[in-house]
Amino acid sequence: MPYASRRRARDRGQVALEYLGFLPILLIVAMAAVQLGLVAYAAQQAGTAARAGARSASLGEAYGSTCRAAVSTWLADGTSCEGSSGGDEITVSATVDIPSIVPGWNFDPVRKSATMPRDH
């Protein structure tokens, strides 16, 4: 076997080892991208829940169940809603827990508020 062909065969094995060494870094980057998407999604869901709760409260209805119902079912267990009124306005704040898929990365819950006028 000529020297060049033996060297190419060894190079192919080296590329496979380099790929295996780089694979964990690729997985961490992919998981971080998915985690970033989950953070943004939880923030969007908290805003939606706060608006839905404020809309219900402004009509004189119970806002807690409406607030939690506006959140995706897999995030609803970690959702809490609080309301406060001041004069002709009602404010509802929704807090949604952010799920973590990257081990060791823990996030504070996201909190969004919405204020609407009372319907008289």
C-alpha cells in the first residue's frame, strides 16, 4: 500500500475523533438556543395571561382562572396571577415559571402586568 493512501486512511479516523470531541460543544449550543426560545415563549405567555386576566377583571369576572387558562397547558402549573385595583383601573400580574432544559441553568420566573379600565 502506498504511503499516501495509508496516510489518508489515518486522517479519516482523525476527523472522526475531532468530530466526537466537538459534539458536546454543539449539543450545548443547541440546548442553549432552545432554552433561549423557552425564555422568550414564557415571557410571551405571561403577557398574554396578564392581558386576559385584566380583561376579565375589568368586566367584574374572576380573573384567576382566565389568567391561567390563557397559558399553554404545560406552563399552566407554574403560573400564578395577582390582581390589584386602584380607582377606575385594574392591574393583573401573571408570573410564569421558566422550564430549564440545560442542567445547572435555573431562571427566575417571568412576570408581566396589564392594566385595563373598569367597565362600569
